[in-house]
Amino acid sequence: MAAMELARAALERTEVWQFGVVILFFHVSEYALAVAFHGLSNVTRSTLMMDLEYVIMIACAFVEYTIELAIFPALKNQWLSKAGLVMVLVGEAIRKISILTAGRAFTHTIRTHHEDHHKLITHGIYKFMRHPGYCGYFITAAGTQLVCVYWVMNTSVCYAWSCGC
């Protein structure tokens, strides 16, 4: 029963709902833009970028948030949460502008060889950075971790990156 009360308390927090909206917006907009540029028949389930490991990670994030909220509620810093939301908005803007600029040339599949219809995009946001889609995704991903102030997950990710994983 205590676990249910903890989960209910977590769901009453604004940052949990912001996190959910951010994740939902990211995946729905990625899918919608892929369909708009490539057609429904050319868009696969992988375009949603939601495999089993990703769903498990989201579930673990919610469990972590709930436990941290119960044990260390002061760690759930509203300032960091708002900064994370701003990062998400900036990252999503960069990524969506890159998708709209590249049009059909933007895919969710990494290409290892040249295709005849592919052309290098050098205008718009691509004039200022080589891979704005990746840049926007990175900023969005970092921002989502700050929205709910995930201390364990953030520390784990920073450690993994420092080890070159």
C-alpha cells in the first residue's frame, strides 16, 4: 500500500507530467514528420524510437523519481526542473528545424553509403552546424533528465560517458 501512496504522490508533481508530455511530444512529432516526408508506407515502427530497453528505462526513471521523492524530497529542485524544460524546448526546436530543413533527406536510419536521391544539405540550420538533428536530440535528452532531476540516472550517464561507453 505504501508503494501506491508513493506513486500517487509522484504523479501529483508537475515535473512528472512535464516529463510525460515531453516524451510524448518527441515521439509523436518524430513519427508525424517522418510520415509527412516519407509517406506512411515507408515509415517503420523503429521510427518511433521506442524499443523495449527504452520503455524499461522510462519505467526505471519513474521508480527512481518516486523513491528519491520519498527519501530526499529536497533534491527535487524546481530551478533545475525548469532549466531542463528550457533545454528540452531548445533541443526540440533545433531538431525539428533540422528535420523541416532537410525534408526527405532526414531519416531515422543511419546511412553508410551514398544513395542517388540523397543530397548534402548546406542551407538553413545546416549552414551553422553539421548535425543539428543529433545536437537537438542530445540537448533534449539531457533536458529530460533535468526535468525530473534524476540524480542516480544522471550520475550513471555521466560516469558512462566519462568511461567512453
